[in-house]
Amino acid sequence: ENKGVIGNIYSMGLAMQALWATRKFHSPRDWDCAQALDVVSKHDYKLPMAMAQVLPALVGRSYLDAARLDCNATTDLCSSLGTHGVPRATPADTATITVHYSITNKLQGQHFHNSTWVTVPRGSTLLKVMEKAEKEDPQTFSFKTEQTSWGPMVVSIHGLAANNNDRTYWQFLSSGKPLDQGVGTYKPHSGEHIQAVFTTW
């Protein structure tokens, strides 16, 4: 139903490891990992944490196998992945894109909804869009992040901070649908409407 996706693209690594490590309990029906392998092998992972979780699954292992690995073995564990070379880097595209960015709070305190159009170089992350918006109008589009192992996490926008006790956070949407990547890796396309909405979990 989900075309091979288990949870979202960033939960795939651990989910595949768990399914691989417990494969003997799936009988009489084996887990068909072909779809999941196809999904993760086509995704351009940027975060080290995500790569570290996906890599064992790509070679049919889990973190549980680490204690039993023979580091002197010459067997190619990645033979199933092929021997394709790393693609050559291409010159950066200097074209720009324009992104519609809005922030909304209808949950706490004084409600607000502010929008702007931001022009950034093509290939820029959402974080770069937010930084440009803040630079152009710091009173309206100021924000704060905290660094996590999954990259920067937005904890405050327009002075309104997320709070674990209130179960509030800033959710990012594209045309009303939640993003499946963080602000440090998601790359908007020109004309896309990115919404930051203060909400609860």
C-alpha cells in the first residue's frame, strides 16, 4: 500500500533492520524486502544518522550483527548493490527559485498568520529559505533551531517556542501535506507553498 515505505523515509533504516533481525519469526511468510530496498536506494540521504541506520539494512544486516562481524573477512557484503562508480559532481545550478513561505499560529496567545515570497538559489534547503525570510523581515520571520543528530530542529518562530509540557511544536507542510524531511535537508521547488504551523502532537 505504501509502495515499500515503512513509516517514513527516515524510519526505514531501523524498520528494515528490525524486520531483517526477526526474519525467522515471519514464517511461513517471508518478508519481501525488494520494495523497501528500492525506496531507500533511490533516496538521497544527507544526514549521517539516517545513513548509519540504512547502511546495515542495505547489506542484509542489523546493529545486532555488529558484535559478530569478522572485520578481516574479504567477502564483499555489498555485492548485491553493484559496482557502479560514484557519479561525478556537476557544476552548481546558479538559477534561483521563489518560494511562498508562511507562518501560522491559531493555537496559543495572540494568533498570527504571516506570508512572504523568498527568492533563493535553486537547490537551497528550507532552512536557507527561512534564513532569507528572517534576513528580509527579522521582526516577523525570526526563528531559532536546536541541533540534533537528525539535523537542525526548529524550536521557535516569531518568538513562539515549542513546549514539550504543552505538547506543542512547529509542523512544516507543503501545500497542506506534512514534509517527510527536516528543514536542513528538504529542498523546496519554485512556486511551492511552505507552511510552518504551530500545532500539538
